[in-house]
Amino acid sequence: MYQLQLILGSMPSTLPDGEPVPEDGSLPPLATRGFGDTPFGVYVHVPFCRTRCGYCDFNTYTATELGGGGSQAAYPGLVGAEIELAARTLPAGRARVATVFFGGGTPTLLRPAEIAGLLARIDGVFGLEDDAEVTVEANPESVGPAELEQLRAGGVTRVSFGMQSSVPHVLRTLDREHQPGRTGDCVRWARAAGFEQISLDLIYGTPGESDDDWRASLTAAIEADPDHVSAYALIVEEGTRLAAKVRRGEIAAPDDDAMADRYLIADDLLAAAGFDWYELSNWAKNDKAHCRHNLLYWAGGDWWGFGPGAHSHVGGVRWWNVRHPTAYAQRLAAGHSPAAARERLTPAERHMEDIMLRARLAEGLPLTLLAPAALAAAQRSRDSCLIDPGAYASGRLVLTREGRLLADAVIRDLT
């Protein structure tokens, strides 16, 4: 369930216990037996940020938080060492890499040449599919025209800008540094650099944000002309500066009813601009603009996550690396796997998570995957207008717009 939280966009602040991982990182034979039967993805976690945003609970570090070891300068070499470990662990020649995602943190704090070098190393070890999707997340303040040109020339095919909002007081509450108009410039520069796939990330429900503020952010995002928009409800994570302000009563906690209204506003404005939802929090102009890396997660594929705190999954076994860059560096220097622990999913657990994840998608899931009790729950949701009756009659479970607002409850009843 821990990995499921990560896929759904929530980052727990503590790691589960799990079971020990062998020092060489080897996997049980049962896990690797079917490796290559599903698409294989790679995630590279870049845990560095210039400053920490007040709402962020991700595994990231500023220069003052790093302390000794695990420096940004040494980081590409450390990830390279884990890439070599993965090559020794996974069956050779059974799967090429379909998607690569550089996330963070702020991946673009690495130089474009360093990102290109890691991509080349991944290609050299595993081989990239001819049409591999390669995404880099970017803070709008961390890139300009030259950096985007270099990233595109280095093999990156898709860029995702962390816009969050276009309203100054909302950005201040989130402790975001970039200027409101910067994201539009970044999209133009990315187009000029040759990027065909460009995504913008937005956050709604920030304390002090009004419906009109949210409309303004959506309008600015649409006018920037990306191919893909992600819109996530703000979660106040324990241990963050934002949570401390809410606890002290300095700002109000996000309101559930307001969150639902903001979701509907997003769906209306994005649909009017030619975007279709394909996952609860994601809209795209066409199928080609879908984030294939995230679809790999939602479809239960295999992936290796490189970097401190990164998570991996192969054949029903998933593991998570030690969180701090110093500990990560020390493990690799000793020739050991950086994994902190792992868990093995039972067939029943894998089936349950398959239902939970696929139900979030616009294509839904076949009713044949549901047990009798879950099928009865689906029928009740259909009768309550939470599940599309036309799709249901055709043998698929697809959430209606009302169902998307209550997705957690609908999906919980299915499992």
C-alpha cells in the first residue's frame, strides 16, 4: 500500500519496515521470471532544491540540509553506480526502457549535460526503445532557452513545468519563487527548442485561493498552450511549514467543498480548451500527449527508481532506497544496494491494486476483474450515477464526473 500512496500522488513522511534486501540487491527468481512481459520504465530522483517550498514533503534537500556526503556534484556518478547495480540484478536483454522520468526535487539543478549523460548511460546499459518517452520536471526559474535546447539535444522528449499557480499571493503562500508569467515564457522556449510534449502542473485549494484565482491560473495555463495539464488538490502534509501555519491558526486548512468546486472548474475550462481527462488529475489534448511513464505505473508495469528515497517495482516485488543522499552514497561506495527494505505482494494484493489504479483512468477497467461483492458495489454506484451506465452495459467500469469527485469512496467499495 505504501507504493500505491506514491503512485496516487501522496508522499508519506515515513518508510514502512518491509523485509531486508540482500547486499547485492538480488531479486527473487519469481519476480524476474516475467520481466520484459510488460513495459519497463526508469525513474531518476534528483533530491536537490534551491529552497524548500512550504507545502513540500518530498524527499528533497537544500544545500544547507545536505551536510557531508551525497553532494550535487557527485550525484550523477552515484546514480551511475546504481544503474550498473540494476544491470547486474535484472535479466540481461529481456526489456528495453520504454519511459524515463527525471523527477525531484528540481532535476534541472543538474546541468543539461549531466542529465544527458545519465540518459546515455541508461541507454548504454539497457537500451532505450526507439520511441522512448523521456520526461524532465523543471522549476520555471531553473531553465532558460539555452538549457531547454541542450536538454532536447540530449535526448529529452518531454518537459513538465511546475507552474502551480499564476496568482502572486497563492505562489507566496506556497513559497514558490518563480514569477507568475515565467511559465508562459518557458513553454515558448520549449517549443522553440523542439519539444512537442509539454506539461504544466497546477495545485488547487491553497489557503486564501478563491475560485476566481483558480480560474485565472487555469486560464494562464491554457493560454501558455501546453499539451498536458496536471491539477492536484493541495494536501497539507505533517512536518511542513504549511502544516505548522495551519496548526497555529495562521491560515485556514483547505476546504473539501471548495476542492470539489475547483476540480469541476478545472474540468470545465480544460474541456472547453480541448483537453480530455484520461486520469483523475490529468488532462491532455490527444492520446499522444498522455504521460506514458505515469500510465506505466497505473497499469502495474515494472520500473527501477534510481536515487535516494526512490521506489522500484519488478514482478510483484517493490523496494525503496534509503532516504538521505549521504546514506545512499555510503551504500554504493561499499558496493552494496542502496535499498532500505522491500515487500512482496501477494496475488490478491496485486489484483486489488490493479483495480484501484485502473479505476482512476478514463478507459476504466473490465467488469470481469471484479469479484461478486465488488460487482454488486459497482451496480450500486451505477444506480447512483457514479459509474457510466453506457460503459457498464458494454462490460467496463468508468467513472462519471460525479464519480470522479467521489472516486476514493467508489474505489474503496470495489476492493
